[in-house]
Amino acid sequence: MPTIVARLRAAGCVFAEDEAAILRSAASATELDRLVQRRVNGEPLEYVVGWAQFHGQRIQVEPGVFIPRRRTEFLVDVALGILGGSGQETAIVVDLCCGSGAIGAALLATWPQIALFAVDIDPRAVGCARLNVGGERVHEGDLFDPLPHRLRKKVRLVVANTPYVPTGDIELLPREARLHEPRKTLDGGSDGLDIQRRIAARAPEWLTPGGQLLVETSARQAPETARIFAGHGLSARVEHGAEVDATTVIGTLPA
Ligand SMILES: C[S@@+](CC[C@H](N)C(=O)[O-])C[C@H]1O[C@@H](n2cnc3c(N)ncnc32)[C@H](O)[C@@H]1O
């Protein structure tokens, strides 16, 4: 009988030793073989064990919910810098397209006093986010629609990792994403920016003067994302984290 590491390696897992250790720690002796087989069959490790590592947190994830990416930690760092730098650790923060709630959970881990509102359109994501950030903070619906009206003009930060893969590029994604993550968590329309456009158009109704919209995008898409922001009265700047190849566009509503 080949070892777990050998089975994972034969299935194409690049970090077979690390994955074997994670699988061993996640399963009882009787479950282990079944979990290893799911992984060997190509299921993402995070779905098999039920969690993803994100910004030092263990985020619960379930099949059908977008797996938070390490790249998105950069957006969290930009948001934490803004909140800390402006002494606004109790600010109202909205996480749109929250998925598992990973971004909000990471922000709360550093600034537990923020008033976090997280929104996703997919009931499975909403259920998962409720486990990660607390039920009362998560709202189901389309972008800003489910937020309480009292937040209008009061939000300090809107953070959003929207679907932003151009439709024509979906087939170029790694197999695990293409086959296991729902298309609507990935597909951002013909240029990938459909949802970013809708968020930028509505953000000024919700941001407080001087408030900011932070969106993850790709380096290639960033100039267009910035143009979209500017078209809605947000002064835009782009930050790039070369180490993780992450790009965040920051739009600021004039004070
Ligand atoms: C790329 S995933 C990001 C999830 C999470 N922010 C993260 O970084 O792990 C995009 C998420 O947007 C959600 N979504 C797509 N369209 C939406 C809409 N119109 N309103 C709210 N959420 C939406 C999807 O259900 C999915 O969970």
C-alpha cells in the first residue's frame, strides 16, 4: 500500500508532505483514507478538511463556497493600515461579496470593535460566513441592497473581492477552481469588471465623506478599475503587493 505522501504526489499534489500532515491532523484513523481519496480525486484540500488558512486565521469553508486566496491577504493589510492609521478602529466596514467571510474575519481579528456588515448573494456563502464572523453580521442579497438604510453616508470602508475573472479566461484557471468552485464566484463578465462597476456606481451613496472603497483586481485590470472609480467621483490609486502578485484599487470619496 503506497504511503499517503506517495498517493498525493502521484495525484499531482506539489506540496504532498504538507498536505499529508494537514490531512492527518484533520481526520481520525478511520476517516483518513476517505479524506485522502477525496483529495486524490482532485477535490481542493480546503473542502476536504473544511477550512482554509487566511491571514493567520482558520476560516471554515464548505464545498460550493469560494476558497479564500492568500493573495487577498494584501487587501486585508491595506484595509488594516487605513483603519489603524486613521484611528478608526470602531468604524463601520462593509465586506461585499463576502464569500466565506474571510476578509471580515481577518479585520475583526485585529480590530474587534469595528462594526462589520458582510453581504453575499449565495445562501451557501452566507451560511459559511455566519460561522466565521457571527450570524448577525451577515446579510444575504445583491451588493448593497440588504444593508440597513441607516448606514447610508456612514460607511468608512467598503472592501470587496468580487468575481473578476473575464468570462473568456475562466477556462484558463487551474482545474481545482474551474471544476470545484461555482462559476458565479469567479466570472466577472466580459472584461471581469461587471460587479466592480456596479459597486463603484453605488458606493458614494454609502460612504461617509473621506470614506474608501477597496477592491481586489489584477494588475492588468487595475487601470480600468481606477478609471471606473474616477467616473463615479472616487479619487483612485492602485497598490500592488509584488510578493503575492496582489493588486488593490483604493477609491476615496472627497471629504
Ligand atoms: C471571488 S468570491 C470572493 C469571496 C470572498 N470575498 C473572499 O475573498 O474569499 C466572490 C463572491 O461574490 C459573491 N457574489 C457574486 N455576485 C454577487 C452580488 N451581486 N452580490 C453579492 N455577492 C455576490 C459570490 O457568491 C462569491 O461568494
